[in-house]
Amino acid sequence: MSNGVRHWWLQRVSSIALVPLSIWFVVSLIALPLSNHAVLVDWLSHSWNTLLLLLFALVATWHSQLGVRVVIEDYVHTPGLNTFALLASTAAHVLIAVAVIYAVLKIAL
């Protein structure tokens, strides 16, 4: 399988995974009184909610990185700038993923 086809499939798989995770996330937020911090902490302390929130955030970050990569590859034509933009984008997405993992686990545990 070529790299382009693999990338295309990964984007489709991540978008399909985001559908039920997004529905779960939105329904959960609607059901919670977000003005009460203790309720949110209690909700997040349940292992299924922690797992699903981490999965949602990581899949969304991965999906975003795949999409931004395509945009950079298609529209940044200067070789050095293209490489820099790809590295910066990847670093930013990794930083976001690590920050989400840290924040969720800090609250949940």
C-alpha cells in the first residue's frame, strides 16, 4: 500500500472513530451541569468516562494532525519551509496530546 493510500485510509478510520466519540462527548456535556466543578470531577473519575475522553482527545488530535499535514504538503512548496512546517505541526499536535493526557489523568486520579 502506498504512503498516500495509507494516509487516506488513516484519515477515514479516524473520522469514523470520531463519530461515536463525538456523540458521546456532546451528550455527556449536555447532561452535566458544567457550572459545578465537583460534578465534573466526579464524572471524570469514572474509569469509562476517563478512557473515552482520552480516546476522543487522542483520536481528534491524530485526525487533526493528518489533516494539517495534507494542507502543508499541498500548499507549502518551499522545501525547507515545508519541512519546518511539518515538524512544527507534529510537535504542536504531540504537545496538545500530552497536555490533554496530563490534564485528564490529573483530574481523574
